[in-house]
Amino acid sequence: MCEKRYDDILLISDLDGTLIPRYEMISEENIRALNAFTAAGGAFAAATGRTPESALPYLDGITVNAPSIFFNGAMLKDLAANQVLETRTLDGDLWRTFAARVLYQFPRACVEVYTAEQCNILSPEANDDPRLDDEFYNVNHTNLKTVEDETWLKFFICDAPINLSFVERLAQELGIDKCSNSFYSEANYLEFVPPCTSKGAMAEVLKAMPAYAGRRIIACGDYENDVELLRMADIGIAPEDASEDAKAAADRIAPPCREPLVPWILKEIL
């Protein structure tokens, strides 16, 4: 009997909440299934809000043979070649003004600026998001003046949801909403990336590359920052415990995140 081939498939998956249950690693079942998929001609890419460095420990032992999406769409990087293929940046002094206002008006928020190399935390260390301790981020506690001349890829605020609604109002007041794309990646995480930037938009760049021409795209994600990715895919898949926005954007609903997703895809979709 002929072995099943996946030469016509590009699988793009979110990590946290999709392949990675909270506070865990990718399961051995998912790892084996992903490697079987790529060994049979499939192309696999990650699509995450993480930096490349904080994603790599989770991808250890997995064949990632297509360029992956980082910073929620602000970077496309070929991990195998260690080569950045495309970046999108937050440009202009308005971002520095916005950062200063957020730091002043929301004194309990964890305020982060992401450059290509690291996560820069501008708020007091006491405000740090607990996730940073255990999730492999290259963290730099610094101040706004130190990073104001750096190239910013993503601006991130962790705070109570009610406070984040006022951050959104401040963004409208300053005109930040006109020069960015913003979304929630969890209920208490509000993120700003460059205009027309998302996982879905960068997936379109990946799809247009000659190496992936003609492949069907299967995309997986669980939250608001995955919606455009799920919509652009030929088949969008959200776990059963995903957000309502993600499930509404998906074509198929998979078992909850704690159950291995990739074996389910190989059996039920492919």
C-alpha cells in the first residue's frame, strides 16, 4: 500500500493554546505526527506572537521546514537557515508618545516593546507578567529612553481587561489606531503591530513563495490574533476550547488543546 503523501499541504499552526497547553510543552504525540507529516512531503510553519528565541525551545525535535511567523505577523523567519526574510516595524515618534502615556496612566501594567532580538520591559519589575519567568523570553528590563531609537516590531500591554479598554481609548485619542493593527492575544494581553500586519497577512506572503505555490493551507489557532490566519486558510481549525472569535473564523473545530491536535488533523482532515 502506498504511503500517504502531503506534498500539496502547508500546515501553519499557532503555538500557545493550540499546540501548547498552558504551562506545558508540545506533546510527544504532536511531535511524532508533525515529523511524520513533514517526512511525507508536508510543509510545516509555526505562527506565533512569540519571538523566535522564545519559540525555539518548544519546537525542539520538530522539523520546521517552512518559514515561520513571529511577533504576530511582524516577522517571517526561516529557522533552518536562521534567516529573517521580512519584517514590519512600528515607525514614528507617535509610538514613543503612546508608550510614555501608557506608562504614566497605567502604573500597574506590564509594558513591553519587542525588537528583533528581545523583549524590552519598560514598566517596573514588580509589574512583570508571570509567564516571562518560565517561557524562554530574552528579557531586558530597561526604560523608554534606552529603546526609543531602536526598531520596534510589537508593543504589548498586560493589564486587567477593564484597564486595557482604556488603553484602546487612548490609542484612538492619539491616532495610534490609524497607524497600527491591534488585537487581544488573551483577555489581559493587548498587542499593537504595524498596519496591515497579522499572522494571516504574513501567511499570504508565505503562500506566494514559489516553494509553496499550489499547496493547500491548513491553519490552526485559538484566539483573536489568529482570526485572519484562520480565514485566509483553505481549512481553518480551532480547538474546542478556543475563543468564540477563533471558532467563528474556523472551518472545523478540533478537540480541546490538551488533546493532540496534529494526529487529529492527519486522521480527520487529511
